Amino acid sequence: MAEPEFDIDAVVAEIRESVRRGRESGVYSDELEAELQSDFARQLARPDPALRFDALYRALHSVDVARQLGPERVALESGIPGGEAVHRALSKAVGRQINGLYQQVRVFADSVVPMFDELIRAVSDAPVHVHDDVVHDIDVLTDRVAALQRSIDRLGAAFADGAGTMARLLDHLNFFDGVSPRLAALEERERRRGFDPFFEYAKFEEAARASSPEDATDYTTVADRLAECPGPVIDLGAGRGDLVRLLGERGATAWGVDRDADLVAAGQRAGLDVRLGDAVDALRSVPLASVGGVVLLHVAEHLTPNEVLDVVQSAHRALCESGQLVVETINPQSFAARAGTLSLDPTYTRPLHPVYLDFVVRAAGFTTVDFEWVGPPPQSERLDEIDDDSALAKVVNDNARRVNELLFAAQSYRVTAYR
């Protein structure tokens, strides 16, 4: 029987027409041809069956080695103090992302590696006939092993990235290793610039008052004026609470705040409402327009310039209508004050000129500001005037008054600002 003759060109044309109709109808996707070409090229690149077993064995061997991996194998040794803790922390942080990959490797390897090993020994035996379906299954499994190896590679990349992060962290540890002593040195220098006495400051205040009794504040006069305030009075820098006690005796509500723990403890033992704290913080903690008086008696000269501004502003916010801010401080225009009080206490920062303080309280919103000069030097230190009507006596007396005003002016002044 004669073989049928085929027109190759007609067959190719028919195939092409069928493909065209398939594409137009949507049976063939645009990517189908590329996928077929890729698969065909991949199949051509497959090794011969005899070589496939060797490739699979090497891949499985790498998986078998990967079975030994785990977070516990992360190196923790470090020559840097605290380095091991950093290693552990990094291992724990990265572990959340890589434990899943570890589990995949172990489950797969534990289940198939022994079987594959037995299969390779069986089918690689020369007398055994290798079926096409077995070769196909081996190809599929080889693909799975390759995909698993890529997962292992990603795992290794994650560890490499973690190692780089760890190296950078350890570099930072090296940098900060010397920070503590430097901070300690800075704190020590700051302590030296401040005032941290080994003695009780309260005892020093007693000695200072005994040495210059003329400069002592008249708490009674201040208490009499503040007793009529339209609300509670806050004494900033209250010390033991002398003013708080006097206001309480006059029926007024008052409490004080001071930074000195010993003075506060003494006031509290006396049953007075004296609290340990900062003046600015104390004022900021009270409700708006809730107090009738804010008092600073020889406290302003202990504050920094910004603290003075904060106290004045906070007092204006805290005071109710007709409330009073009372500030008594050293008079820098008095040479007697400069030679005496200002040079006596090491905690003084700088005196406040009355012109400046007047400007500050008005700028803060206080409408009425009264000044009075307090604490005049003793009369025995002033120059005497001549009791004579002569022209020479008049000149001498005029000069004596000028010198007294210059050298022996009041050592303090008191500002009362009304809300």
C-alpha cells in the first residue's frame, strides 16, 4: 500500500490559521507561546537520565546539610562588652522571619531525603529499566528541591543582612563605650559650677540673718497686706513657712513651696503646708485665675533670667482678678547691699534692677505696679550732717546727703503688682 503524500506547506498554513483563530477566539493567550518556548528550552536543557541522579543527589545533600540549621546555630561569641547580648537580641528579632523557612527545610528534608536516597540507589542500578514516568517525577522533585534551595539562599541572605546590622550595632557600641565616663565628667563640671554644699543651708541662713538683722524681711507687714487677698496665697521659696504661718494666724489660706528639703521638712514638722518643689512648676500646676496672691521674698535673685520671666508670666495666669504679685529683692543700686547681702550668699545669681522688674511685670499684663524701698542700712553707718546754718555747713550737709543716697540706699525694694 502506497504511503500517502503530504503537502507540508499546506499543513503549516493550516496550523497557522488554526493558531490565528485560536488567538482571536481567546483560546490561546498571548503568553502561551512564550511559556511553551520556555518550557521547551528548559526540557532541552535537562541532563540525560544517567546524569539527573547525580544532580538530584547533590541537591538533596545540600538540603540534608540544611536540616542542621536553626536559630540555635547563630554565633553568639563577641569580644566587645555586651556583644553577646546584641547577638542574642538580633537572633531573636530575625528569628520571627526565618523560623518558617527553617521549618520548611526540616519537614521536607526529614520526609523525602531518605526516600530519595533509596530511590537513587535503586534506579541508578544498571539492570533496572528507568521508566519515563519515574524520570518525570524525578524532574518535578528536582524542581521542588531547587525551589527549596532558593529559600535556603534567601535565608542565608537574611543572615548576611543581619550580620551587617550586627556589625553596625557593635560599631555603635564601640562608640558609646566611652560616653559614660565623658558624661560623668560633664556632670561633675556642672556640679562644680553650681552650689552643692556639704553643710545644711538652713543653718547658713540663720548665721546670715544674725550677721545682718537690718536686712531681714518684715514678714508681719507683708502678711497683713496679703491677708485680704481674694483667694489663697502661694509663697514661692517659703523656706520653713514663716509667711505661711503668719497668714494662717490671720485667717488666710496659704501654702508654700521650696527646693530645700531640710527647710521643707522643718516647716512640715511645724504643721505648715510647705511643699518640696520648683516655683515655676508649682505655679503652672494651679488652675487658671485660682489664687489671690503670689509671693517671692528674696527669691528672685536666686533665679535665672528665664526663670524670673516664667514666674512672672505664670503668676499672671494663676492670679484671679485683683490678685497680687509681691516680689521683694535686693536693690542693686545700693552699695551697702552689694558689699553686704549680695556678697554674702553664694546662691545669688544676679540682682534685678527695679527699672527692669517694673518693665517685666507690666509687659506680663499687670495693670498697677507699686514700689517701696525697704531695709535701710543702720543709721550708724551713714554720714552725719552738721547742725549749723553756715554756708560751709550747708555744702557739707548737701555732700553728705549725696554720699548717703549713693552708698547707703535701701538694701531691698518691694514690688506689688495687681492683676
